[in-house]
Amino acid sequence: MGQGRRRSAAAAAAVAAALLLLLFVSPPGFAAAAPPGDDDGAVAGTSAAAAAAAAAAAAAQQQQGLRAILLPQNPQGWQQVQQILAEVEAGKVPKTAGEYKQLFTSILTAAGNWRVDKPLRIGPLTHHLATHKNLSKSLLPFLASLARRLPDFFPSGIRHLGRDNPAVHLRRIEVLALLAALFFGIVYPRQRLLLQQQLQQQQQQQQPLQMNAPDMHYRGFFERPPKYQSLLQYFQQMHQTVGSCWQQMLQRGDVGPLRCSSSSSSSSSSGCRCTEVTFLGTKRHVAAADEVVSFYFQVPEETVFTSPEGFEVVRPEIKLENVLQDKLPLLPIQVHLNGDITKADGAVQVDFADRFLGGLTMHADHLAQEELIFTLKPELIVVMLFTQALKADEAVVVKGAESFTLYRGYERTFELRAAEVPEGCHWSLHGLCPLDGLGRRAATVAAIDALIVRNPNSQYQENKMKREVLKALLGFQGDPFEALLGEPKAPVATGKWGCVIFGGDNQLKTVLQWIAASAAARPLQYMAFGDKSLSGMQQTLDQIKEKFKTTADLFAAVLEVVARRGSAFRHSRQWSLWRELLSL
């Protein structure tokens, strides 16, 4: 970890001034509204003043990079959305499933997000809302109140996470507002289409954008009960946690950070909970609404990360060859046969990610490991709005996204459940997870996408193995501010990364992750998720550690045993990488 430093006030002011130019206006050259459901969305022309502002925004955009487009591009459509949400905020809440369908239909249409090429898939959600009237009567006005003030929260949109912007910090009230807007269907989910048109109109040369789409209404998210129920639980719990803070913001007419001085054991006069935190010896109080969720972009180059308060740390360049050639000590690996990554307190929890972050979370029929994590931690969903598909040398780390429910099962058997958390544990659950010195909850997720293995033999190629070590090493960097917070190196909690649906060899992937975790100076916790076939795994890995003391020794041994075996034998079910390593 490099030395921390403060960003200069002048630089911060210059950036802020540039951001103010990026208003919510239609990108220059956009045509009049397209038919509802058109892939390019409905976009209206602007007035001369708005066009001038758009031109200024375009110039600033070239300097500041891509930004998420959060509001409907048709000003009249946004006015209609505002009117509908204002009525809901005032207490005009639907009573029947049909009325809920009409509400969503009206908002989607006004926002330009109605589609004629796909059916609206919200039936189970509307039925749930209609049968839980007490919840809906109190919750929907709160969500509408947040969603219709989206321009106040994000007057400049959200700058994309990437190499030129390696940190995005969002207040929890901002994340909540974004998810409320996605819930109602306000934000155009297929961001890449709008942004691609914007780049074309600005005549910027760029590779086609690739992004996931947080489309809750047309992909089946609202048809899978555990998915939408978890989101509703998140909304309900956050209403209880930050509702008083939100009322204070409304009363003062400002959605900016609140000032509070009360301790964590009490609330301010308004009922808004505040918690004392300490960073580098300085104490302050953070309102519940102003806690932070941080998104970090990890790449091999030297990277400067900036905290929400403007404090900077420099993470040195990561050189893969040094990792594979230098004799870095091989750190312990611990196998937990019944372990669960989501319950690994204080660890860097690995998301077996798709390169399109979030994977198939928006789809009804899929609930594998990444979708499971995004379901338990709904705040992760917003990453789809400002993150492009990951390249081979990129990873994303998120600090501060809590779990809002517990579960059992997997894929088809997945369901939400209530469970008692053992004393002394928090399982990243809201209400139990501690707060760090930067106002983030102590929950860290590392999103790393493994190679999809179509030819089983290809994964043993040296370049493929190096790719996986680098990918894991980037994710295992964890929180860039960990050292400055005075925290010990957190372990990495992982498991069958790149296996099962990705088709990888668990023995190979475990060794490669082990090398990466050791290079990141973190012990590895392997969560076997109840797989009894791995009962002898700990003993075998202990023997491997006794035989190979360093990352360089172990990787060289892997290359040797792979090279001395023919491809046909490696493809055999009888071939075992671990056994071959021990036979050297």
C-alpha cells in the first residue's frame, strides 16, 4: 500500500465545476421519441438552451469519461413520471394486482422504457404487493419519494468505474434511490444503447460498449419470488434505518449529507441514527443515510484510489511475472467443508462473477453463486449501471454492501429463510455488520470472472493459467484503504471458482487461487459448501504446502506436471493435479 495523501482543494473544485456541466439532457443529435419498446429507447429533441447545455456536457464528457444516464431522455416523459410518483408519494397506492400492473405500465411508458418486443414479466410481484397491503401502503410512498428526486441526488449522473476512474463512492441513500428508480422502471436499463448513440453523435472512436442491463421488468426478476422478496426486504429494512434521515432531508430541502454529532447509542433529535467513526485519529459522526458503499476497479497498473473525503492511496503496480518467479511464501489454506462464502465474517468474499457483472441476476431461471450474492446484497445491483464488461486484467471490489436476508438451497432450491446468527458473528447482515472508519460496513466482495472452459485441456495452457492467477490476484487486493484503517490483512473466502457451470478443474483453480492469495499476502479459506467428496482436501493441500514452500515453486511444479502428461491423459477423469504434484 502506498502513502496516503489529500487531494488538493483546487483540484477537487475544478473537477466539481466540470461535473456540473453534465446535466440530464438529451445527448446532442438524438431524434424525436422512438416508439415504445424500440431498442434505442424514446428520446426527444431539446430546446436551444438545453442543446447548448448538451454541447457543453458533451465537451466535458470527453474529458470526464462515460457517465450513466439515469433520467428519461424525453423531458415531457420525465414530467409524467414525476406526476405519477408524486401521487404515490402522497398515498395513492394501488390495491389490486391489476392496478399495480397499470402503475408500472404507466411509468415504463412515460419513461420511454416500454417494450413491444418482449412481454412485461411482473405478475408474481404485483400479486405479492396486492396481498401485502400494509407493507405496500407504507413502503411505496417512501420509494416514490426517493425515486422522483433522482436529479437532486445525481445532477451529473454517475461516472463509469474504470481505469480512468478507479473508485466510485455512493451514499447508501443514493444507492437506495437508484434501486427505487430501477424498481419503478424509470432508468433505461440497457445503458450501452444510449451511450453508444451518444458516442456516435460526438464522433468519438470507441470499441462497442458491453454492459449488463439491470432490467427487472422484462427478464423475469419480478417472477422469481426469492429475488424480488429480497429486494423488498432491503427496501423495508432501509426504510426503517434511514427513513428518519430522509424526512430530515426533505424538511431542509437538501438531499446532501446530514450533519450530526450524536453517538451510535442514540439518535439525533430528528430520529436519524448517527454513528461515530475514526479514521487516522480523527473522529466524526456519520448518519445512517450517509454511510458509503465503495466500488473499486483493480488493474495491474499503479493505481491511485481516492476516499469519499478526498484522501488518496497509491497501490503499486502488480507484475505477474514477479509473483510467479519470486519466492513469495505460500500462505496457509484452510478448508471448511460446510463453509459458506457469504458467512465468512471479515473476509474478502469472492463473487464467481460473469464478465458482465451481476450475471443472470435479472433472469428468473438462474440463481447460481453470483446471482445468489446479488440477491442477498441488492446494493450490488447498481454496479450494472456504471461498469462495463470486465477484461482479462480487470476486477471489481465492493466494500460496504450488506446482506439483508439469509437463505438455503441453490439454483432451483434457493429460498429465503430466517436463521439465528451465532453469537460473535454478523454474516454481513444489516443491523449486525460493523462500520469502519470511512463509514462503510465491514463487508467486502471481490468480483472476478474465470475463463469459461469449453475444451477441458485448454485450461492447462500456461497463458490461461497465468490469466487466472492475475484475475484472482487483482480481486484479492481487496479494500485499498485496509492498511490505513489499521486493519489486519483479511483472508480470502472462496470455493469452486471457475468450476461447475464454468467447466474448470477444481484442483487447478484451487492451486491458482492459492498462489494469488499468497501473493496478495492473504490466507485462503476454501468454502466447500457441504461437498463431502472434498473431505480429504485439507490433508492433501497440507501435504502440497509441506512440499512446495513458495508461489514460484508451486507454479513451476504445476507447469512441470502439466507438461509431462499428454492432453489425452489430462482429459481423463483419473488424472489428478494434486496427486501429480505430490509425486514429484
